[in-house]
Amino acid sequence: MQFMDRTDVTKQIVSTKVVKGIKWSEVAIKVGESKEWVTAACLGQMQMNKKQATIVGEIFNLSDEAVAWLQVVPYKGSLPTPVPTDPLIYRWYEIVSVYGTTIKELIHEEFGDGIMSAIDFSMDIQREADPKGDRVNVVLSGKFLSYKTY
């Protein structure tokens, strides 16, 4: 009997994506959700429903066991080290390190004491043409959740 876990399923998906030249945006269209959410789900960070998992299973030729794993609530957090070493991810870490206190201060000034939800959340990543070099446009939108008194 072969045992697998969510990490094995992610590796299978990424391997098949590379071999077949599949784009995340193509998978998202077939699943019917945003490319950002579908990519996160395929990388093991979101739970798919049966219909979504079945579609992904067909696209990536996954076993029934792998499709079942896509429907399990994952252990979230995919960075292999506390400080990321991948240059692109490190730049996000740098953004939070440099601007985190500014973001916090401005959100609290506008909304009060609370947090931006990463659960009631959406993200949109687009290429923005610029004659000086294309730009990455990232929009993060999370529901504000106030701390309550009790």
C-alpha cells in the first residue's frame, strides 16, 4: 500500500504542470475560481470541495487518494524557513519588514484596533505595462475584524 500526504500531492501537481506546460490560469478557468485561489489550493494551502478536487485530479492525472487529499483541511504555511531564501518571496518579507509598521499604523488609524482577515480575503495579481519595465500589480483585500471588549 502506498501512503501519501498533502505534500506528495503538491509535488505531483507541480511535476505534471512542468511536464505538460500547464498554466495556473488555465487550471483556474476549468475549476471556476480565481487563479490566485486555485494556485494556493494546488500548492497545498487551501481546501477544495469535491467538484474542484475532481477537476484538478483530471487535469493533473491524480489518483483517487490524491483527489481525496485535496479535500482535507491543510496545515497552512508553506515557507520552508522562518526567513525565506527565495528572492521573490524574500522581497515580500522585506516589504513587511520595512513597511509593516506603516501598514499597521495606517490601518489602525483608519479602522481602529483590529486585523485584516486572511480568511475573508481576496488577492489579484496582474502585469502592468510600463515603458520603463513592466510592473507587478498586487491587490490584497481582507475584511477588517475589530477586537471586541468583553
